Amino acid sequence: MQVDRVRFAEIMRLFEELPGGPRACILAPFLGMLEFQLGHLQAAKATANAKAIREAAHAIKGGCWDLGFQALGQYSEHLEQLARAAQLPTEADWSDFFAEVAWVRVYVETWPDVG
């Protein structure tokens, strides 16, 4: 449960003046992308598809690091590296990953609206 709060606040300030502020301009799209990629990741997990795990984890990683969600980015990178090595994540890997996803959701959903 690690976020680069300075990076996150920087990004939020960039969108303060736009219609809808950070929530409409960056947070809602981020959560939408996250949910979309999580759907792909869960389907890949269910079918043990390492290539699809790698691709979805890679996409999640980028969005997380852009916003400063370091821990979820690191967990995503770990899943990506395992899949790249043709290894499937363990249940512990999945548990850690999904726990961090839950934390990021709460963090984003409770971020105060600006303006």
C-alpha cells in the first residue's frame, strides 16, 4: 500500500482547472482502464494464459506508475515478469496483487473533489 503522494498530488493539480477536475479527467478514466484490464487479467488467470497475464499486467503497471501508485505498479511488474518467464503467479502473488487493487480503488474513490 504505497503511493507516491507527491506524484499523485502533482497529477491532481494539473487537472484542477479543467471541467470536472481531476476526478473526471484522470481518476474516473484510470479506474475504468483498471477495471477493463482486470477483466482481461482475471480471464487470463482462469485460463492460465501467461501471454495475456503479461499483457494485462503491463498495461496496469503503466497506468499505476503514471499516477504514483508504486506498490500496484510493482505487483503488476512482478506478474508481468513471471508471465514473461512462462511462470504462472502463485495464489500468494494474486492475493497480494488484488489486495493492492482494493487499496488503490479506495484511495481513488475517496480522493476529495477539487473546486
